[in-house]
Amino acid sequence: MKFLRSGWVRAAIVVLAAAGVVTLLWWRGPAWSGVADAFTAVEWQWVAAAVGLNLLSVLMRAVAWRTVIVQAAPPPHPSFPLVFSAFSVGLFANAVLPGRIGELARVAVLTRRMPHQQGMWARLLGTVFAHRVFDLVAMIGLIGYVVATTRIPEWAVTSLIAVVVAGVTLFTIAAVSARHNRMAGVEEGLGAVRKVLRLARYGLGVMRRPAAAAAACLFQVLGWTCQLFAVYTTMRAFGIHEVLPAAGLVLVLMNVATLFPLWPGNIGLVQAAIALPLFQYYGVAKANGIAFGFGLQAIEASVGVGVGLIFLAREGLSFAMLKVMPDMAQAEVPQREGDDEEVAEADAAHARVSG
């Protein structure tokens, strides 16, 4: 798989994917004058509602992350405003930079403002992994709802099966490893994945406390529910008066289309993934579907970028600083054999205090 690391190979993949999207939109796309006309008929009160629901979704997901942090890190715990600030900076970084830099950016914001403790970077990075596990649980619930209420395009089925399998596997690994206070058996022989799993070990304290895990999962589900209704209200804004399962289908397909970020926002690919199924299953005009896809992506970006910029300035960071964030390979992982035992002892002490 070394050839995939070549810049030329990755560039060729992006060019081929972009050419495929352009061909698809030209061959099966709408009259582009109709797309422009769709924007003139937008009902802005529904747009405002969608923005509000997206902001509420961010709040819910930040609450879920803080729930995970409280169980993984010893006191003093970061306040919710600080966690929300870090989460917002992470959203901004993910929206404008490749490689999921936002996950490291939010950890960096927290570590700058929290008292220095050995191993805190690893713990907080582990909480990001645990938080994403709960994200997958919510995603699986959404997929189940969509499968039960509407049709799914054949091209998306394989990706959705992969998401479900990955979600179940990661949740099982997280639960088992947290219960046994170790991940050595899982780490062995996994190469590049090994570091990710070892980092995850330090943030899985929440998985040993069912009530906290249930609370984190609930807030993630509430966040996704807000996103679902944000999609529904955006459909209303563009004159698409379809049932809620149609909004669920759009949300699922939008996430499938951005599973592998080939270029910023996968613009074009997202619109095609949304508009064609809406036309095929619900009779929505392609021009309206394409316009709705652009509008939906713009609304989500306005929340992530807008709120993220505010908190980026509040934290005294710059866009240039985000670009030099370390990647996962550079993340610090304790190397001494005794570290895992120390972490386990700290977790046990934390559990006694929490109890």
C-alpha cells in the first residue's frame, strides 16, 4: 500500500474522482439556469431555523465530549465553555483543512488552558476516539431508521455496511478494552493503527461507567437528531416538501459522500449524491435537488466556520497555527511499560472519587 502514499498517486485519484463528478453532473445533471432560479425562491425563515438546529447539534455533541472527558481525566475538569470553544475550533479546522486536523486542534486548545499533567495529551486524544465511537452508534441508529422507512441507492449500500461493521467493531473493542484496562492484545501487530488504539486506551474511562456512557451516547443521538431536523428544515427552505425519512436519506448520503475527503467539502460529489436519489425516489426536480445540496452544505459550513472563527480568535490562535498541528503519527504516547499500570491506577482512583 506504499504507492498510495505517493503525492502523484493521490493527486491522480482526486483528478479522476473530480472528472467522474463533472461527467455525472453534465450527463445526468439539471439545466443550471434552474439551479439559479431555485435560490431565488428560498424561504429564509427556514434557513434561520436550520442554522439554529445545526448550532444546537454542535452544543449537544460538545456536551457529549465533555461527559467523556470528565470520566477519562482527573480533576480539575475543563468547564463546558472551554470544551465548546475547543470543539468549535476543531469543527473549523476540519472544514477548511484536510486530514481531520480538527481532532488534534481541539485537544491542543484544551491542553493550552488546562493545568499541566503528564499524559494529558494522550488522555484527551483518547477521549476524541471514544467520542467518535458514540458518533458511530448514533450513525448506526440513523441508518437503521432510513433502512426501515425509505429506499437506499445501491451505490451507497456497501459504504453503509462498512460503517455499521466498523461501528460495531470499534464499540466492542472500546467496551472490552475499557473493562480489562488494557489494549495490548488488540494493539499487537496492527502497524500504523497501533498508535491510534494505544492513544484510545487513555480516553476510554467513560466505557467503564454505564451511566456516563449512556449520557454521552444520548447527547450524541440528540446532536444527530438536531442535524436530521436541520436537513428537514433546509428542504422546506428550498420548497422540497417531503417526509422526514427523505431528510434521513439525505443526511446518510451526505455522510457517505464525505467519508473520504478528496477535496474541500467534496463539493459537487455531495450535490450529486443528494440530488439524484431525491429525483429517483421522490420526484424532486434535479435543479432543486442540486440547489438544495449547495444550500445544505453552506448552512452546515456557516455554523462550523462561523462559530469556529469566533473561538479561534478567542483562543488567540491563527489559521497558520492550525496548519502546523501535529498529525497522529507525531502525537505523544507514553512509552514506558509502567504507564499503562499508572493509568489504570489513576482511573481506579478517579472512579472512587466520582463514586
